[in-house]
Amino acid sequence: MDFARDRRLLLPVAGLCSAALFYFGTGLAPVAALTWLAPLPVLLVAARTSGRVAAGLAFGACLLGMTNSWPFFAGSHDVPLWPWGLMVTVGMALTFALAVVLFRTLLLHGRTLLAVTTAPAAWVAVLYVVASFNPTGIMGTLANTQADVPIVVQAASVTGAWGVEYLVLFVPVAVAALVTRRDVRVAVFTGVVLAVVVAGGAVRLAQDDEPAQRVALVAGNGHGWAADLDTPAGPELLAAYAREIAALPDGVRTVVLPEAVFGAHEARPALLVDTMTALARAEGVDIVVGYAQWTDGAKYNYALTFLASGGDPVPYLKHHDMVSPPGHDLALLPAAGVLICGDVNHRNPSADYATAGARLLAIPASNEDDNGWQHSRIALLRGVESGVAVAWGGRQTRLMVSDDRGRVVAEASSGGAGAFTTVVADVPMGNRATPYARLGDWFAWLCVGLTLAALFVIGYQRKLRIKGRSAARSG
């Protein structure tokens, strides 16, 4: 093909192909296989056009593709389209453009292997910096799309989800480099990386399961945020939940209710505490209940755990919350740790619980229907990262139980026609804290360092070229 003659057709076709693949390979219901292909058309033409055109093509393709989430943002209370939804999609598109420009520049400078390793590293580095400073954390990234592919997500136990993020972009970058340069080193390096990921994932998935624990997720359908215990609706809902829990099959050890099921002005509302304390002891289960406390100056987002052994409820105050004052303490139950919904958008407290000995994360949650799958899979990834099982239960979301290797044991969508949606499952408990839980974000920092090193190389080579041209003119 005469590229100079046909570029007017080839460039927009490549951009539209990437946009379509991003559209169906990302978002709230992604096709995992398409995510790996989405960057490829743009990458294949990046080295055959100018840097500005490559950047614009990458930005436009990614932006168009990620409009798949705009209808959700338009109706969202938590992340409205203006300005936050637009900021998310524009930020992702700019990050992809940066990765493509770095890939193109290093490829043209003859640094093929550095181009292959740096482009995905730049993507990870930017997302990591954003996640570190963003109080709401991060979700909906490339790693999120692979949550239902267990052999891929096992890498998160060593690298965190950042390794999965890297891998999904690394593969198309390597393919584009091989098509453009046919570098044997790239072929060997890519083969080694994929062999390690696949073999490591297979070995981890083949390990014997730990003893299982029976857990139950119970979510009332059609109930709003925090039923007020000081109104007739609150006690009625509490009694209905108590009946549903009492009717659970034998052997259940942990029950998880949604985030902010009930609300009141007291720190220890007598009706809730007395009812759930007696129920937990009578049924021999630990019951995790989302509870909102309202005060004159603030509101607090708690999870109260009522232990089968009796005693005062164990409080957990949500650590990452834009509305409520944040908590700082863990609520470590016998073999389980408690956190709340948006806490899974961050590495901690999940990793803290794992290193403290938790083998299960009990997570009351609340979503906005359409993002239920996406958010439940962030929780699943946290379980793989830290080596713990996950019991994710909430309102207007997915009810999901997954093991420490990210395999979904049971799930259902809440908000159905009946009074309650209930899931009961025997889930193998986590075994021990993973390397990632103990070592932290070492891989993300490696990506930051690699990106900075690549930028230095590009800057240094540009300086040498300018110096060389100046010497030639003066000579």
C-alpha cells in the first residue's frame, strides 16, 4: 500500500476501528477480548504519520470509545457527566494519546524494546498518580474489564491491578512494534512475559482451595438510602430483615447487608442494636449492617458488625468518603475484615486487612444499578490483590461472592420484584496475604520510573540532534 497516497482513508479508518473496539471493550459491560484489540489500529499507523496526527488520532479514538459511559454519567448522582464524567473520559483519552506518542517517538528513534515497555508504563504511571491523589480512588480502567478472566487477573496478586492494567496495553503495543519493526528481541521479551503470566496464573488457579465458609448476602429490594429508625418505615424494615436472616439455611457464618440500610441520630440506636445482637446470638452468625448516623453538623457512614459471640457491635467508619468524615481504624472480625463500598477503589484498607490476618472481606455497598457489575469487579480485584475472599452485598448493585483468586462463586442482581434478594454461598477462604499486599505498589512505581527514564532518553536524543544540526550549520 502507498501510505502517502492512502493515508486520508487509512488514518480515519484506524481511528474509527479503535473507537469501536474501545466502545465495546470498556465501560459498564465490556467484552474482555475486545479490550486487548482496541489500541491496536491506532498503534499500527502511529509510526507512519506525524506526532501531532498520532496524538490526535489516539485522543479522538479513545474519547469516542469511552462515550459508552456517558448515558450512565448523565443520570448519575455520584459522578455526573458535567464535569466529572467528562473529566474522566477526557483524562483517559489524553493518557492514551501520551502512551501512543511515546511509543511512536521511541520506535522512530530505534528504541523498539523501550517503546514496547514504556507505552503501557506511561498509561499505568498516569493512572497511578491520579488514583493516589483522587479521594474517590479509581475504577473503570482496563484492568476492570478483565475481572472475569481469572488466568489474567492472577498477576494482581504480585503486581496489584496495575500489572493487569499494564498487560492489557502491553500486548497490542508489542504486536504493533513487531508488525512495524520485526524486532526479534521484542518477540522474545513478549513471549517470556506472556509465558510467565499464563503459567503463574495457571499454577495459582490450580492450588488447592482452603476450607470454605458459608456466607449470605441479603438486600431489600425497593428501599432507599438509610431507612429512618425513628419513623414507622424503619422498624418495619428492620423486622423484615430479621425475618429474612432467621430464615437463612443452616451453616451460615457471616451475613452482609447493604450500605446504610438504616439511619438514626444516635450512635447506638437501641432498636437496631438490641434486635441484631439478639439475632446474631440466636442464629450463630456475624451480621454486618450498613448504618448512617446523622448529627447536627455531619453524617457518618458506618458498618456495624453484630457478633455471634455477643457483646457490643464492632463499628467501622468508611475510610474513603466525600460526604462523611473518614474513618481510620480497621474492624477485624474473626478471620474477616469489614469495609464499605467506595473503599475498594483504593488499595487500603483491603491490603491492611490481609496483612492483619483477614481471610474474607465483608463489604456493604450501594450503587446506581448500571455500574453494579463494574464496582463489584473492583472488589473482586482487591480480593485477588490481597489474597482474600470477597462478600459484596448491596442495594441497586450486584450481590457477589468471590474467592481469593477472583472466581465468582455466586452472584445476583439486587432490586428485583421480590421483597429481598438473597445469595448464600460456600466460599473458600483466603489463605495468606499476597506479595502485593506485603510489598505495596512497587510495580506502579516501576512504571513511573520507566516513564521518566524514557522521557529523559527522548529529551537527551533531541538535545543531541539539535547540537548536531547547529554544528553542521556552523561548519
